[in-house]
Amino acid sequence: MSIILIKALQLICCLSLLVVLHEGGHFGFSKLFGVRVEKFYMFFNPKFHLFSTRDKWFTRLFPYFKKNETEYGIGWIPLGGYVKISGMVDESMDLEQMKQPAKPDEFRSKKVWQRFFIMFGGVLMNLLTAWFIYSAVMFCWGRDYLPMRHIEKGFQFNAHAQQLGFHNGDIPVKADGKEILEWDTNLFRTLSNAKSITVLRNGKEITIPIEEELNLLHLIQETPAFMTLYSPSVIDSVVPDGAMGIAGAKKGDRLWAIDGTEIATWADFDSLMQRRNDVLSIEGCTAADSAKMRQMTVVFGADRADATLDTACITLSPELMMGIVKKSPVGQSQLCHQEYSFLSCIPAGLEKGWQTLTSYVNDLKYMASAEGAKSVGSFITIGSIFPSIWDWHQFWMLTAFISIILAVMNLLPIPGLDGCHIVFLMYEGITGRQPSDKFMEWAERIGLVILGALMLLAFGNDIVRFIL
């Protein structure tokens, strides 16, 4: 099964589950408060649908659904889903219904606090889903983590980091005096928000004042990387018919030099390969230039000072791949594993969900910048973050993370999203005045335009990334 298909299947399964649960939150509170729900659709269905409980063949088999007030269906555009709640101006733009006198089982006839919970139900369900998944993952797999003070060889820093005062081999252990407990994806966020970083250097704690404002997006986009775990350039495995496999490299060998440039770590290797990539991306680069950049002389051999080294001229693949897998810088002896009981996994899942939520909300401030706008991606970007093999642990962790993203995105006060409806309901609750149907109609139209523009931006960014 191809990598693209595996990623696509994971994305579809993830979104299908989260969309049904999100819309189920709206549906559940609507039913709880006696509001009629006309449609419940997974994915959008302009002009036609893939399945509906109103289909003739289905009602013949299951007559009950012909009389059921709610039509359940599956649309053909996998960009979300919706419930059509009676007596509400939404994306269906059913304005004729709003011209009729309000009925007791319509959304507009209910009290403000009931309408609030109906609109908040989707977001609430996404947050509860993330909490449940994180707790279940903790219970089933436990948690592997790397304490910062267990890191043996420290980090390798780029020129920018060294200008700030970091040295190769440093291990950040405190930020503004608060202990950094473990190495995880939040480390760059911690560094970007800190005024001082305490590092462990040759066994001593040294505090480095951060005298410039660090931008998280800039930190994670720097090439070579701002900081990486010190990782000697040791090969973990070799693809037999790859460039290095043909040259005779073996598992456990180390890259010592490329085209006369010494290679000590995988960060050195990545920096060198990035420069080659940059040359190939220059406008006017010819096929001859590309062929030349794919040729390199490599010195490799056993990871010993007295090893006999081999030198080979190799030809990289068109993607500049050597056919090797890097050895992980993290040894099993450095990792810690924590198991969770049925009861302890619940607060652990809540803590993980809260950390993920607050981190994501904190990062939203970068969305307004030019760099942030370029980082916006569509479902192509979301699909790319899934692993190339089906890994249930990774699948559920990413599903929980995407569930939190959906919750936050839907809370944004953009017309057409749940957040804007919630803002209008809060306004009504405070002032006692309900926005007019005409106002809601135009707000919905404006929201659809804004969402359409954001979708075009996201797809445009993905296309640019694919081309480049």
C-alpha cells in the first residue's frame, strides 16, 4: 500500500470521527432541549450526496427512517460536516423558513442559555474527545519521555543560538528559573517566551540572558536548526540498492566526510545537504547542474578512531537521498517510561489536553504575521503529518491534537463558525436584544466569504510547497 494512500486513509478516518462527534455535540443538545434537527451530514453535499436515509432504496429497507424527522447522510466534499437545526440562520441559508412564524421546536424559540449550549456543544465534544483519547492512550501505552537531565551529550546549536550565548553541548534545564523537565515539542516554545535560560555546561549550571525577542516561527524554521540533540553521524540501517548500500556501507558505520568537508554529527550532514538543495532551487539551475549536485565523494567506516575508512563516489537519487537511516540520538537507557492505571490516566489525559490546548492558543498570535499566513495549510498539510505506516499510537495522538485544533478554530469569532454564534448569544444574554434575521443572514454570507478565502490561502500554500 502506497505511503500517500496510508496517510489519506488515516486523515479520512480521523476527520470522519471528529466531524461526527463535533456535529453530534450540536445534535445532542438540540435533542435535549427539544429542538428539531432536519439534517445530520458527515461532509458537505452541494447538489448531491453519497448516501442519505431519505434515499428510496434505504427507506424501502428501513421504513422507520422515512418518518424520522432527521435526515442522516454522507456528502461528497470531505471538508467538514453540518447539522441543519430548525429555526436557525446557518450555512444552509434557508431563509424561507425564517419568514414563517416561530414554532416551539425551533432553535429561535428556545432560551438564550439553551441556544448557547446547542452552539457550544460541538466545541465541548471536541475537547472531551481529546481528553478521552489522551487518557486512553496513557492507559494503553503509557508514556515514554526523555528528562532533560538524562541527556548525555547535550545539544548542537546553530550560529544564531551561539550568538545568544549557547555553546555546543549545553543542556537547557531552566527557563526564567523554572525547571524544564523533559525534552518535547514545547521546548522551542519555552525558549521563545523566556527572558533567561539556565543550561548545564560541563556539569555546572550557567544562566544565559536572552537579550532579543525570539519568534517561535523563526526558531523552528531556521536552517540549520536552532538546536538539535547532539547526534553522531552513525548509520542505523542501509537500503541495499541505495547509493550508500551500493558503495558498501553497513549498519553501525559512520559518515566521516563529504566532498572534503568533515561530518561529525547529523546536524552537520543536514546543513550540507540543505546547501545543495538551495543550489538546486535557484532559478536557472540546469539539468547538468542537477546531475553535478547529485555526485559526491563520501568517506565512511566503522565508528572507531582506529577504523579503516572507505572512500566512494556515489550518485544520489533525484530527491538527494543516500539510502540510509540515521541512528537515533536517544538511547533506551536515557528514556523513562511511565505506566498509568485506569484512574491515574484520567487526570494525566486532562493535563496533556490542557497543555496542548494552551500551547495551540498561544501560537495563534503568529497567525496574523506574514510568516504565519504562509504556514497555514489545508487538509494536504494535515494529512502529511500522519506517519507513513499505520501506527495506532501515533494515529490517536494526532487525532486528539486535531480535535483540539477543531475546537479552537470553531471558537474563533468568525461569522459562520460556532464562535460567532456564541458571541451573538452572549450579546443577547447581556443586552436582552436579539440580532435581526437580516443581520444574521449577512453575517453568515460574510463568514462564508472569509472561510472561502482562508481555504484558498491554505490550498494555495500547499500547492506552493508541493511545487517547491
